[in-house]
Amino acid sequence: MYEYTTFLLFWGKILQKFLKKSGLLLFFSCLTYAILCHPETALSYALAGLNAWFWKMIPTLFPFMVLSGMMLLLQLSDQFAGFFRPLLHPVFRVSSPCLYNIVIGFLCGFPMGSKITGELYRMGQITRQEAGFLLAFSNNIGPVFFTGFVLAYLPISVPLWVYLTGMYGIPLCYGLALRYLYYGRRISCANRIQQTQTPLSFAAALDASISSGIRSITKLGGYMIFFNLLNILPRLCFDHLPPAFCTLQAPVYLLMEITGGIVMTGTGHPLLILVMLQFGGCSCIAQTYAMIGDTDLSMFSYVIHKILQSILAFGYYSVMLRLY
């Protein structure tokens, strides 16, 4: 019986590797064929990702990357979090580095929540439990990006507070539920005692922060261009499908890359846009992995948390959009 089980496990792993390699080979072969046979369409999708990155992502995100990096290197993050401590600490009961992560994650927007989580975890300022807790709810679409870009694709008859309550109130409430119903005493409200390095000079911190920010923002640009380019596959498929399948275009585009997907979807699917903003899409998941991929934090848990928050967003916005 033991030998039979071992035999099945061995050949099961061989079959799994074969199917994985075959699937990836088929996928990349189809993508290469689509690019070569439809170069103009491929160029337009890649250009859409490049434009979204250059005109939207860099101006709204890169300054926050530099400023946040400088605060960490100059060891000013705890003092910065202190401004929000009277409001947030009685609610979340977490340490100053965790408060800093929450503030930056919500104010600066995706993927700063995951970037700061990864940096604090690598520096030893937060534990693995705290990092998993923060990653679950503090990596969201930024308010500057939402009000400056997304809002133009949503109905103007709906008050702004309805959108903001769902976009940021749901993750906050979700985080509170996790804090007290799941993590409980596994998360301490006290700062960890650790040996800290001498803070860098202002010039050295600025140089290091800009270098780190350039690496991170360049990675994000690559992901945005690549996942926008992937839209060529569903586009070519939909061109050969009956018109009844055209309704699937919007969710597929939004699932691939949220920024380019919103542009291609337009103003006709506000509920779908709001729900997918809560999830982030495949590109955002890949970008999050780029921020924490060298740690032992679980991407599977992150995706599950995002799915649950998307379900909550669907319920909330379904009701509120009907009321207005």
C-alpha cells in the first residue's frame, strides 16, 4: 500500500509539472502569435499601459515612495505616526510601525501598503503576524488616484462620500474585524525593542530613497505594460465569439489591469469598476508580489482577503448605487 501511494505521488508530481509547463508554453506561444500577427493592436495595448504608468502612476506614487523611504531611513516614521496615534491607536491597538503602515497605505495608495509592510518586516520592526495583518487591508487604491482618475468614470449623481466610504471604510472595518476577531493577542500594541542603526544623513537618505523608488516604480511600469498587453488575447477571442459574449469584455479587461481596464470599460459599468478596484486585478497582485516576494509572507492569504473585501464592496455598492 505504501509503495502504491508513493508511486501515485511520484507520477502525480511529474504530471503536474508537465501540465504546468505545457500550459505556460501554450500561453506564451499564443501571446507571441497574437503580437506578431496583430502588431498594431499589441502596440496600442502596450502603449496604453505605458501612458497610464507615465501619466498617472509616476506623478501620484513616486513622490510618496521617496518621502516614505526617507522617513524610514531617517528614523522619523514613529514620529510621523505619532500625529495619527490619538485617533488610530485606541481603535487598532497596534505599535507605532503598524500605525505608520496603516497611514501610508491608505493615504499614499497601492502598492505602498505592501511596500512599507515588506520594508518594516525586513527591518524587524514588525512581526510576521503583524505583517500579514497589515497586508490584508492596508494595500488599497490611493485617494489621489481615485479622485483624480477613477471618479471621472463614475456617475456624478452619487455623492463623493458614498464612493469613499465603500472604498476605504470597508478595508478599515475589515481590518478592525481581523484585529479583534482573528489576531487578538498575537498582535501587541507595544513597539519591539531592537538595535537600530545610526540614521543616515539627509543627502544619503534622499539618494537611497530615490534609487529605491526608481527600482520600484520601474517594476510597476513593467507589470502595467505587460498586463495591458495581455488584453490582446481576450480581444482577439471576443472578435470571433457571438455578440452575447461581449458582456464579458469589461470584467476580463478590469481583471487583467485595473487602470487600462477602466479606460477600455468606460462609464457603462460603475459597479463592476468599484468592485474590481477593491480587488485590484491580476496586475496589482503581481505588483504586490514584487514588493514582498523576497519575504515569507503569504500571497495566497492576501488574495483571499482581497476577494472577501470585494464581496463586501459588491454588497455595499449594489445598495448605494440603487439609492442614488
